[in-house]
Amino acid sequence: MSDLPRRRRTGLSGHRDFRSLWIADTVSQFGVQVSVLAMPLVAVLYLGSGPQAVGLLIAMEFLGSLLIGLPAGVWCDRGRRRPIMVCADLVRASLLASVPIAAWCGALTIWQLYAVALAQGFATVFFDVAYQSYLPTLIGPGQLVEGNTKLQASASVAQMAGPSLAGVLVQLLTAPAAIMANAVSFGLSGLFIANIRQAEPAPPRPEQPRLLREVGEGVRLVLRDPILGAIAGATAVVNLFMAVFAAVITEFLARDLGLSAGLIGVLMTAGSAGGLAGAFAAPGLIRRVGHARGVWLPLVVGVPLGLLVPLTRDGTGLIAFVVGWFGCSFAIVGYNIAQVSLRQTLCPPGALGRMTATMRFLTWGVMPLGALLGGALGAGLGTRPTLWTAQLGELLVPLILLASPLRRIRDLPAAEQESAPSGDLAPAVNSVARHAG
């Protein structure tokens, strides 16, 4: 009996080492999405914290981008990036595991949550800078849209299923136990990244390394380029107001509307389906309208729908939240795929770490401010007015991009190879991708 011919895997689906990176990212994204809901719920339900404490907790998670974001880019450009990612994953796993252990011993405090969030944020800075800098060395430049699409699709699926899973785990096992799932996911992610076989070439080291000079080179690379500068400004605004949103959304749904953890998870899942739709749409959109236009068009379409979120009411009014969050998720994921691929293509390989770190410093560094602002507004004005502030602020993002050279061009010469599809673009089984990258 003759064997049926096996269907050959095309594109990056047949790339063994990319699959290891893809699986690692998918596993950790599920853990992250569980933690996104579980950590604030630990503060709100387990420790009885208010909006200011939750805002400070979220601020601690992103403070690392301000404190070590720029030097991290220099260090990632000086060494191999894969070991940095493995080490960061193992550090994050150990830190998160300490939360349920302390809770089971009756010793958990809000101060420990702050410390874990801060230290985890430091590790995440190194992982994310190394991760975005490593991808172009693992796959070809013509595969970056496909690679980023697959990774963002995984993040979007995690956003859809993760909150529901978190809600179930919180109700069945308590919020601290749900955080253990995130710790396990980071451990598994580190193992899969360690399993990558492709040798990573050692980057050339400067003869006389000077930290401040190398940091300055990365900052100038971003700020002097009108396109990179516009992307940095737009992404900073996205993340600022997303942090305002994140500081109050849990309390709005759990306390103001009286929803259960399980129902909150279901609503987040339904709305996060927009991220998967954005991942599906991005490659075709880039192919049809061009890479430059593919950066801003998802935001023009999706961001205005976010104005429905502050209109959310109990009962049938919950539909407003789902539709609004669907639009925001669609916009952010579609934008991320286009702008990250464009950045990776335009930047010289030896400066990817510094460019990524500068972007992260400028765009994630505003998130502690946004979280603190959201907590203060939530305590002073209430959660619903704060949500209005966040969603109205997001309307500035497409305006920033439309005022840049991206509005007047279809493709950049260096990015034209990215506009064509390469291989199988089917998504995997989202920076939220709850934040822009």
C-alpha cells in the first residue's frame, strides 16, 4: 500500500526554529493574559485594594522601561539575544511563583505585589528588546510580516481565551493560584527558546564600548527619522491611554457593574476577538494598500469604536463593551504587525537592539504615568469618566500618523519586499497584545 504524500509545510510553518519561538511565545502569552486579570484581582479581591493601589501596581510593571530601557538595548546589541530571552523567562517564572506561595503561607501583601511587578518588568524589558531584535536574525527579511503576523495571531488567541481561563481559575482556585499558571508558562517558554538550534552569530563588539554614546546612537536613529519618530509618538499615546484604561477597567466591571470574575473573562474574550481579526486582516491589507498605509489604516477603522466602552451598562448594555473592545483590539494588533515589521526592515541589523530599546523607552515609559493618572482619576472622578478620558485620548493616535509622511506614501523602498505575502499566513492557534509594541 502506497503512502499518501505528506502536505509540505510552506513559509514559516516549516521553519523548525521559528516554530520553537512561536510555541514559546504562544505559551507565555496565555500565561500573561491570565496574569493580566489575576494580578489586579489579587489586589482588589484578595487584598481589598482600591483604584490607586491597582494603578500603582500596573505602574510598577512598566517602570522598568524608564529605568533600564535604553541601556538594555545596548547590552542586547553587544551579545547574543537568545540566552538573554531564556534567562528573562526563568527570572519571571520564579518571581511570579512567589505570589501564590506567599498567599498560601498567609504572608502576601500589596508590597510584595509591587516588588514582583517591578522586578518582572525589568526582566520583561530585556526579553522584549532581545525578542524583537532576534527575529530578523532567525528568519529572512522577506518573512517579517509573516512572522509578526503569526506571533500577533498567537497573542490575539491568548487574549481571547486567556481572560476566560483566568476567570475560571480565579473562581475555582483563587486569584493567587491563577498566577501560578503564568509562572509555569514562562518556564515552558524558556525551555522552547533554549531548544532553538540555529546558531546565532556573535555581534561585533565596539573596540571601546561607551554606554552613553551607544544609547545616544539609538535615540538619534529614532528621533531623526520622521517615520520612526511618528510611530514612536503614536505608540506612546496608545500606551499612555491604555494604561489609564487598565487602571480602572477591573474595578469598573467588578465593582461598579457587579460582574463576576468569570463573566469579566468572557467579555474580555469576546472583545479580544478583534485582535485575531486584526491579525487576519493585516497581511492582506498591507498587500493591497501598501506597508506605509497599513500602519495607520487599522487605527482609523478601529479606534473610534472604543468610544462605546464607557457606555457599557449591565444586561444588554454589555454589548457596548464587547464591540468597543473588539475595535480597539483590531486596531492595536493590525497596527503592531505593520509598524513592527516596518521598523525591523528599516533598521540596520547591528542597531536593532538600540532602536527597539529606544522605542520601548519612549512608548512604554509613559505607561507608569498613565497607570498613576488612571488611578488618580478613578479615585477622584469615578471609573466611567476615566474610561471616557482614555478612549477620547486614543483618538489622537491616528491623527499623529496621518500628519506624518506615512499618509503621503504607499511603500518605502526598503519595505517593499515586506509588502508581498511570503508563505502560509494562516494564524496560530496578543501587546492586550494589550499594548502597542
